Amino acid sequence: YTCVMLVQSSARWLPSALSRAIHIRVTERPRPPIIYKTPDYPVYVPGESVTLTCASSRRGTAGTFQLRKDSNLLTSSTGSHTNFTHHITDLRADVDNTYTCVMLVHVSARWLRSSPSPAVHIRVTERPPQPTISKTP
């Protein structure tokens, strides 16, 4: 883009020299990444482990991932990747958390942030009590 200024002098419009040009690049924000958990159980028990993986939803697109737990930043990847893995070991009882990923892509000296991924839930509940068995003569 350039601009010019017009000044009226004695019923005549006089143009200035053109300004220096500026360039504006319009790009779409990155697509939300996907997130999945392994193993993919509906509920976990204390002591189990789970792996969360964030991945680009567009093949070949690399960026930095932010893993969020209940909307708060939990951890992030370093460098540019197409996926990011986070291991949670020794789950504790009475946990009910929601995890999402955000992807940041570096474009023209600026970091563009995606919308959050669809959420995955990790719910941990106590094992049922040990049953007893008895016999009668």
C-alpha cells in the first residue's frame, strides 16, 4: 500500500510524492490441533499412567504446542514440531481434569495462536473395595 496527499492550491489539486510502500500479509490463524490420550479409558484408577499427545490437524504443519489443564498452561513444547507428547504418571484419586492443546505457528516474525483443540477428560476414581468371600458348611 502507498498513499498520496492532495493539497488544493488556487483551485487546483496538487499531489505529493508517493509515500514509501508498506506490505500487509493476511493469513488464516492455524487450525486447532487434535489431542488424544493413550490408553483411552473413560476412567482411570490411582497409580495408572496416561500419555497425552497433541498433533497438528494439518499434515506437515509444524509449530509450538501448549498443553492446558483446566484452561491453565501445564507445559509447552520447545521448537517447532508436528506433535508433542506429555506423560502423566502415578495418577491420583479424585482427579477430574480437562486437557486441551493450542498450537502456535511462526509467520512473518509473529506467533499466530490457534483456537484450543477439542478437550479430553481424565477422571480418576478409587478402585472398588476388595470383596470378601466366605463359605458355610
